[in-house]
Amino acid sequence: MISVLIVITTVVAGWSLVAGRLARRHVRAPLVLVLAGAVTGVFTHSHIAATLNSEVAQHVAEVILAVLLFVDATELPGGRLFGNDPGSAARALLVALPLSLITMVLLGTLLLPGLPVALLLLIACIVVPTDFAPAETLVRDRRIPARVRSVLNVESGYNDGIVSPLFLFALILVGTNSVTHTPAQALGTAVPFALKALVVGFVVGALVAWLINLADRAEWMTEQSRRIVVLVTPLLAYTVTVAMNGNGFVASFVCGIAFRYVRQAPVRRRGASAPHTSDFQLIEDTNSMMTMCMWFFFGNAVVLAVGEGIHWPTVVLCVAALTVVRILPIMLAFLGSTFTWRERLMVGALGPRGTTSIVFGLLAFNALPDGPYADTALYAMTLTVLGSVLLHGGGSVVIARSLTGPPSSAAGGPGSLRTDEPDSQVVATRN
């Protein structure tokens, strides 16, 4: 374990020293940490499964997801549930997302006929949600229309919170250690969990934000103490909800929405540095550190999955998840909208997978009994995220260029590929 910590800290320190130079070459932290994790995994192959499939790893993944969900929910304009373009965001979240999940399950029944529908639904919940961690430059790419970036940002911020209850439902249903055997029994377990989470998340988020506002007006707080209380808020919501046998993930997400609405802090943008006095500076830096560690262990998981051999039906399923399962539902959902066909294709094609899928996959791998079900969930997550890192991380600029045409010769013109300044219309939802 000490050797793993040495590798992680060394790689993070090295990346930090050259982060700006690598960013100009479109090399992001996830790719660096994945490579480091894969190299480390080659030399510690026998210990990877034991490390990933442990109670400590499960709790770490749960805490990371709780913080991620909270950060996502707070990075939205106060009072605007779906950002600056709620109609388009609703199309992506309430129409395209369910269609993608259903399509994934149906395709899974054809490619993996031996697996139960509940497991296919669990895999769909793992590989469908988008996350911009592998391709952060996309949201600062002024070649992409602002409303396309806005939809992608809001979608990536909300879809993991929406999928989380369904993920828990599928996990309860497919887990052989569970006392539930039918969808009705699993639903009867998941619904009370979600209801408790809604109440606790709203109360904790609104109450903490209200108390911060009061303390601020009374000048009782310091800048450091504000940042600390923001950091512990999602942990408080998560732990209280879990203690009450509720869904801590839903609670963290709802907590972020309530906190953002009551606190009314300045809106933050993905990819932009937080102001030095920002309430969210500490939680965003902590979130970045935790996700880097998660990407490192994902590199370990890649070695584990590759070592099991290639299962072509699963490979085809994961390729479909990154392409047709994403693009076709988006195209259908945006029928009748003001988006051009090229903009609709951009929304569908620029849907990377990242930290959310990794955390969901590791949680499934830990929660499911050892055997083919757990291995399949981990394998599907690994292939999908690895494919996204290669496709969206390294190829996002190529995709954007091919969908928008040649850049204009004038620097900073509407066709130029600028990644230094986000458009004022874009609302960020993931650091």
C-alpha cells in the first residue's frame, strides 16, 4: 500500500509541475493517472482485485461519489433547475437519458443473452452517464456553439444524480445477497431510501446554507472556515442519510441543489480557476485530488480487465454505448427543437464517460458477490471509460473540428479553436 501511495503522490506532483504545458497539448490529468495506474498494475497484478474489491475501497468510492454529486449540483445558476436553456437540458435528461438506458438494456439482451435484465440495467447505469473529466477542454472550445456546451454541461451535472436511484434499485435487485427477489420488492426497498434522501438532503443543504448566510452577516466566519463548512456539507448529508437507511448519493445531490439555491454564491465555470476567496475552492481542489486517485485505480482496473481476456460481445456493447446508444436517443430527443442537425450530432458525439462511471463500476464490483456478475460490471465499465479516454480525451478536438468545419483565419473569430476563455452563456457543472 505504501508503494502505491508513493506512486500516486509522485505522479500527481509531476503532473502538477507541467500541467499547463500538457494542457496545451490536450493531455489531461486523467490520461496521465490512467497510464501510471496501468503501469503500476502490471507489477502488482495479483493484488489489484483484492485492493479494488475491499470494504475500504467501497467506502472511499462512496465518499468520492457523494462529493461529486454535491459539486455537480452546486455548479448551476441559482433558481434555474436546468441552466440557461432548460428546454434543451430537459430533452437530454428526461428523454434522451431514459432512451439510452432502455436501448442499452435491449442491446445487452441480444449481445449477452445469459445475463439477467437487472444486471444489464446496472451496467447501463454505469456506462451511460456522461462526465467531462476526460475532455475538459471541450467546454472552453469556442468552436462549439455555446448552447451545445451549455446542454452538455448541465446534462453531465445532473445525469449521475438522476441515475443514482435507478443504480441502487438495479443493485438491490441483482445482488444475490439481497433478500429481494422481484422488481416490486427491490422497488419497495429503493423508494423509501430515496424519499429519506430527498428530505435529509434538502434539510441539510438549505439549513447549512442559511446558517452560513447568517454567520456571514454577523461576521463570525473566516474565508477558511467557509470553505471547510462547504467541504463537510455533502459528507454530513451523506452520513446522516446512510445512518437513517437512506440513499446517501441522492441526499448529496439534493443537498447541493438546496445549498446552491439558498446560498446564492457566484456561479462557477468548469475549467476556470475558482476565485481565491470562493466558498468552493477547497471542495473543488479536494474533489480534483480524489478523482485523480480514482483515475489511478481505474488504470489498475484496466490491467485486471485485460488480464481476463477479450470478450467480444461486451466490447461491442461498450463501443455501442459510446456511439449509437448515445447519439440516436439525442437525435430523437431533439426532434422539433431549434438545434440544427449538426448541433444535435455534436451533443450526441461529445458525451465522454469518466469519474461517475468509474465510481459506479467500482461500487457494483464491490457490492455484487464474487463471480461473473461482478466481473462483467467491472469489465464493461473499464472498456467504456477507456474507450472514452481515447475517443474524447485525445480525439475531442478532432471531433469538434470535423463537426464545425475549418477554422477562420482571424484569431478569436467564431470558427477559431479557442480554449482560454469560456463563453459567458455556458454554465459549468463539473470541475
